[in-house]
Amino acid sequence: MEQMIISIGREFGSAGHEIAERLAAQYQLPLYDHNLLDEIAGQKGLDSRDLRAHDEVRRSKLLNRKVRGMDSSPSYNLALLQFDFLREKAESGESFVVVGRCSETVLKPYKGLISIFVQGDMDKKVARIMELYHKTQKDAEDFIKEKDKRRRQYHNSHCDLKWGDSRNYHLCINSSKLGVDETLNILIQYIDARKKVL
């Protein structure tokens, strides 16, 4: 099989992570998300719990600076470690599914990349988060806004095109319109069609 890398960007509450898990199962591919930190920690002899505090955090240009090519921002350095990890996996020829981590941009040079962005309607995302996290409607709305703000800031501090900008992805889809199962079926059809021309 030709190399296939499925990159999933997602709005919080859109079921993007569940979709990524199910795509990984469908194509029997490894899934890289937060577990990526465990692999990096193992390679570098670090504690992955220390890394999690700096994961997907925007680099502050005011509070951090570069000296002789070295950056003082732990979150920026962790992002670079993750980007390097993904490039190494891609360079080795491995096929995989990856969630977030600017992967649609970092892995753009690889022919086997299929980049997808999953969004959703706010009312459906709120209902999902209320159920998953046992939150009130207001708390769920605030949680979604905060998570998406962090994702946007993180992404936009590392990439030229903005988070969620359709020009950055091969396919953008609203999972609220047809539900998770049918959204997954459409994505499988698209991926299978793309595999034929990879």
C-alpha cells in the first residue's frame, strides 16, 4: 500500500477525535494524538507528565525570546519536537492518522497526506460536551470557546494559513449535519477515492 497519512483538524465538540479513532481502526493505522508525547518522552528520557503542561500552547513572543538560535519557550520547543516526530514518521514511509498538531501544514510535502477539518454546529457541539463532560449548557459553551481559542492560537502561532481556513485542508466537513456515523462513511468514501490516485 502507498503511504497514507490522515490529518484531522477539529473544532472541540465536533467528534473529530472520535472520527480520527474510527478512521484509524478502519484502515488499521496507528493514531497519534496525546500519546505522541509519551513516545517523545520515551525517546528523550523525559517525563511525559511534564510535557503535557506545555502541549498545544501558543508561544508568547513577548515573554519568550531566542538567543543564539535557542528558544526560551517550553511550549514552542515541545511543538518543534512534535513536528519533528511527525516528519520522521512520514519520512520513514509509515502510514498513520494524526489529530491536530498543525499536521496539515507540517506534513504538506508528503504525497500521501489527506487533510481533513471537522467542524460542527454550536448547538450540537454543546449537547455533545454536556453529555460527555456532565456540564451545564453555559459551562459547555464556555468550555468549547476556550478550547477552540487555544487551538486557534496554537495553530496560528506556527502556521501561515489560519486554523479552520478551508484552503488549508483537502476536505472540510460539518459533522452536525449528518451525524458521526454518516460523516465517517463520507470520509471513508473520500479517502478510498484519494487512495486510488496517491
